[in-house]
Amino acid sequence: SATLLTPFAGQKVRIVVANPESDRLALAQQFRIVFTQSHWDFRGINTPMLFVSPNTLEFPHGIRLHVGVVSPAVQSLGNLLIDLFGRANIPDGFLDDKFAKDEIEINIDSKAK
């Protein structure tokens, strides 16, 4: 899988594991290894506490990309994640025009229902 990402060497990426638990942190560490082997600019693993409104219809789940622009690197990473984990575990990502245009954030949330 690292070879599929190598063409995008230098791509900035960081991982967010909200409300961390050992399984999701272990997955984040495995991703770190893949990004390092692919020569991506790995920016670390953040572990914030996530709070949601009681009116939230769906708690975030799966692995979701947060980007400022859909680049070939984003598309390649998204396709790789879907191939590895299945579409049900890779919800639509966040396209946010206020987010950095040259960075990818990977949010690893709880398991899909």
C-alpha cells in the first residue's frame, strides 16, 4: 500500500483519533508507518476529546478524510482506504474551503454500526 502513495511524496498528512482507544491508536500507528515509508510529510497523531450535541443524529464512525481541496493524493488515499476497509467504513469526507489546501487530515472515529 505504501507504493500506491509514493507518487505523492511530500504530501502533508496528520491523523486525529478522537476519544482514543487502543485499537484506533494502533491503526493510526500503522498508518504512520505507511506514510513514512511513502515519504509523506507526517504531521503526527492528535488525540482530542470529541463532544457531540445530544441532537446529533449519527455519531461519527469509520475513517474520514478532511481536506481543503480534492487532489490526486486525496483521491488515491481515499481509494486505498475503501479497498482496505470497505465503503461502509469510509464515509464521505469533509471538503472545507477554510482547511489547508496542501494538507490531509484523517479522522479515525468509532466503528461503523
